[in-house]
Amino acid sequence: MTGWFLGLDVMRLRVLVLAMCVALGVPAGAVAEPAPADSGDQSQHIEITADKSLEWYQDKNLYVARGNAKAVRGAATVTADILTAHQRDSAKGKNTGTKSAGTGAKSDMGDIDRMTADGNVVITRPNVRITGDHAVDDVDRHVTTITGNNLRYETPTQVVTARDSLEYWDDKKIAVARGDAVAVKGDRRVEGDVLTAEFRTQPNGQDQLYRMTADGHVTVITKNDVTRGDKAVYNAASDTAIVTGHVRITRADGTELTGDVAESNFNTNQSRLLNDGSGRVRALLPVKSSPGSKNGDKNGKTP
């Protein structure tokens, strides 16, 4: 294996890798040179730093950063024990019409099409923090997938966890949690096989939750109710939720309700249960016994 190795364990590496740029690439066999701090659009570069080493495997088009590795591109940061950047194959660059910077002509210069992170992965964006064991960032599709133990997606107001994976689709502004997924916001909790959160960019540039959908074995827990069903859709703007499919509600006072559709307005604390024409809604109301009813009235006589 042909490799280019740079660094010592006692040195802190700081290399601005121009090959890790969506618009720019490094010709095969060339060493990337650091760019001036004030040149170009820095959001189009990926800056890699590491405590131990930066390795470049020319024959495999790989860059590997080891030891508290960190990658920064614009407002996004990834830290992990090991970061690997996969450089696009030069032939693929030709087929897709990759152009060299400044000339507008096609070239065999590659760029980064995928990055992976392994061990103690932390991904941060404005108001977002994601953790896991392994992450894959598909640069072309703008999709990041995180797997492993203790998967967690945090915003200032909400926490989402999952067993199988967390995905973030940057272009679509969608986050997906798969496998025993749980979202917690204040005293509310939503559980499901899959949770999908849709965001919209606000005038201040921040992404805000617009809608959340839960699919499969859905449970919605609030201060006073536990609602179960097949699917739930939460609308953040109206602060309302609709649960459908074999709906069963258990209230704090012991009341049990069943139906096909449950609609809840968290602003007004009003809810209603509907059927879809295939059955009847049903309520089982608890009745408290009056004092002495178990053993007769106060005179010991049964009514």
C-alpha cells in the first residue's frame, strides 16, 4: 500500500486540505497545500485537525486523521477518534463533469464524495448536537447517517434517541430516527419505530421544527394522558397532534378511551376521539364508590 504519512504523536496537526473541497480537488500524487486564511469561500473547504496523524493513501484516494480528529466545514463540526475522507475517483470526476477551479474545463481532479467518523462521534451544527459511534456523510446527497450505541439528537428544546440509526438530510431539512425512537420535549414524550422531524428555516437563519411524524407502535405521553396508535403527526405551529390506527387513550384518572382517530390540541388542552366509520368510539369511565357503600350505609343497612 502506497501511503503518505504526516505527523508525530506529540504534534498537533493543522492542515487545510484543498482536496476536501466540494468545488476544488487535488491531482493524483500531489500534496495539498494550505490555503491562506482569507482566500476563497472557506465554507467550501473542510479543515482537518488531529492529535496524532494525518495519512494520505494515494492508491486508495483516502485521507485518515487519527486521535481526537476534527473536521470543520462552515458551521458544521465533526469530532471522532478517527476521521476518513474518501476522495472521488478521477474517472468518476470525468464522467460527472467535475471542473477544475478557475478554468471551467473538465479535469481529472478529484474531490471528496464521502467522509466517515469512528469512535466517540459528535456532530454539531447551529443549535444541534448529534452523538453516536459511527457516522457516514454522503457529500453528494447531503445525507449524514449515524449508527452505534447511545444515538442522540439534541436541540435546545428537544432530545431524540434511537436504537438503529439517526439520519439528517441537509437539503430536505429532515431528521429521521429509526428503531425504538423516542423524542422528548418538556413533559411530552413520543415513541415509535420511526420518527421523522421536518424543519423549516426561519428569517433569522435558524432551523425550527415544523412537523414530526411517528410510525409504528406509537405512544404519545403527556402530563395527563398516554395515547397509543399506529401513526401520529404533530404540527408544531398549531401545537396539535393527530393519532390514527387502533387508538387507545389512558388518562391519569383511570379513564380509558378507544377509537380510530384522536385529535389533541395542547394549547387548549382539548381532545376528541373519532371513528372512521368502521366501528364505535368507546369510553370506560371509573366510578368511585361512596363512603360506606362497600359495607352498607352509615347505619349498617344495605340500600
